Amino acid sequence: MIDSRLHKLADVLVTYSTQVRRGDRVYIAAEDIAIPFIEAVARKAVQCGAVVEPWVTLDSVSRIRLRHAEEEALAHENTIYRTVVEKADVFISAWGGWNTRARTNIDPERIRIAMRADRETRRLFSQRMGEGSLRWCGTQFPTNADAQEAGMSIEEYTDFVFRAGRLDEDDPVAAWREVEKEQERWVEYLSKKEMLRIRSRGTDLTVGIKGRKWVNCCGKANFPDGEIFTSPLEGVVDGEITFDFPGIFQGREVEGIWLRMEKGRVKEARARKGENLLHSLIETDEGSSSFGEVAIGTNNRIEKFTHNMLFDEKIGGTVHLALGDSMVEAGGKNRSSLHWDMLCDMRGGGEIAADGEIFYRDGRFMPEVL
């Protein structure tokens, strides 16, 4: 039996997040485990008069390629992904697979080669997203594997996923519009600032933001949502930062990450676990040693770390920064095939100042500043 909230999710994604219109070419992508999601979204998009094409991926085949393909074949771009990015008006995708640790023992260098193969497609994706010609939204389909990662039963995890998206409310769209209204106050405040200083345990980092646009994330690109972000000025990130939670990359964990930044680039990097992978990712390409995003999580319905950055980067009371590709819509110019989010907990004494004025403390905005 299909969970009725799945149809509610499809309705929000199609009518609110991506605003599907008659004649739109809509691609829907997910692993084979998430076929009920593809069907629900397709049904709603077809009702809106869209041209719908599914893209069902098989992680088992991806693993075969990563393990056994000759290097020349591994370096070949994904032509299906390229076609979707070139042709789609709307691209709706869902994460969720059979095994979140399926790539744990694959050589990081082979993963890096495969990532580099799609760097031009990712660049086009960022460009089209930034200019508004491609409307994309990614979400989560609840699976047993993801539930296990989060330390929950599938029933608990499904409730968590849908509650984080406010799908338990009578009118989820109205709820997200309220989120948008509240977050916009801080977007306007930060858009006038030039420099952030982030301080917490093992962290004292300055981030240049002059002239950059802050983006209000309220369920239109990621779902569930709940953050505000921008792209740092290239060359204007200095200091040190400690990430409290593991960095997750394709099911692999890097724990105890500490970075020292100088003039926008990683100059020193350490980790308690997975340091080889950390260094490999930093060296992915020319842009992977710089931060492409700085963001503040605002979704207080997400309280615990789930090993899934779709949710974890939105945890109310946290900050996250991403190494690699920056956001065109925010004015970022750093380009990379990598975009890797890492999370810093601000709830135990952390604070953020903008141009010397503290506006965020202990994981909460300070409304008296406005």
C-alpha cells in the first residue's frame, strides 16, 4: 500500500517546488527502489500537462563500472545525465537506495576520475539552475538503508522524512511560505554585509560575502528545506574550522575534519578517520580546495544527525560549508566537479558576526538585531 503522504509530496514538488506547466519536459530520476516515487510524481506532472520521462538508475551497475571499468571508460561522461541537463525544463530527483555503504571499499581515486568525467555537465547544471532555465528539486524517498543510517525503524524514518517536509500539516505549501517569509528577513540583513566571522569549538573563520546574494531556501530546490546560503568571495576565506559531524561522501565517512584556510584555499587538512579520502576530495580539481557555499540551517524539525546531508545541513542551530562548486545564483565563481557539505554545530556556544555585529548565538538568530 502506497503511503498517502507520498502523493502529498508529489503534489508539493510538482505544483509548488518546480511549478510544472503544460508542455514542460519533466525528467524524474531515482534508483529502482524508489519507483513508487517516480510513479507518484509522474502522475501529478501528467495531470499538469507535462511531457514526462523517467530515469531509473541501478546502483549495482554503477558499482560494477567503478570497480571494473578501464580508466578510459571510467572517464567517459554520463550521456543520460548530460541529456537530462541539456533538455529538461524540470528535473525532479529522489535520493534513497538499497545500501548506503555500497561504495565504502571502492578506491577513492576511481571515484574521483568518474566525478571529473561529469564536470562539464555539472557546470551546465549550475548555469541553468542559476539563470532559471532549469527548475530542479531533489528530495528523499524513505528506505530501510537510510533508516538504518539514521538509527530508526523504517516507520520512524518515514514519519521523520515527511514531518521534516511539513507534509503532516493540512497545507504544506502555506507552511513553507511562512518559512520563506521569516527567512527573508535574515536574507535582507546579510545581503548588506561584507564579512562573516564564525566562531565555535576549534573554529575561528572569516568569510568574505561582499556583493554576494543570499538565497532563501524554502522548499523550491531541496525538499525538505530550511536554510539560507551564499557563496563566499573567492580568495577571502581565512582561519580554521572544525566540523563536529562526519563528512559523508557516497556512503563513506570522514570524521573529525579540521581545515586551515588561507586566502580562500585549504592549506592544511586533518581528520581522525578517512584522512586519505579527505585529501583525495580536496585534490579533485582546481576548484575543490575552496569553499563554494556557506549556509545556516533553520529547520528545527530536524534535530539529530542522520548521515544524510539533505537533512543534516538543514538542522536548526548548525552552519555548513561546502568545498567545491559554488552557486551561480549567489554570484559564486568557483567551479568544481565536487560539492561536499560539512557541518558545524553552533548550539553549544557558537556565534556568527556580520561586519562585527553578532546576529546569531547558540544556534539561534537574535531578532533584536533587526
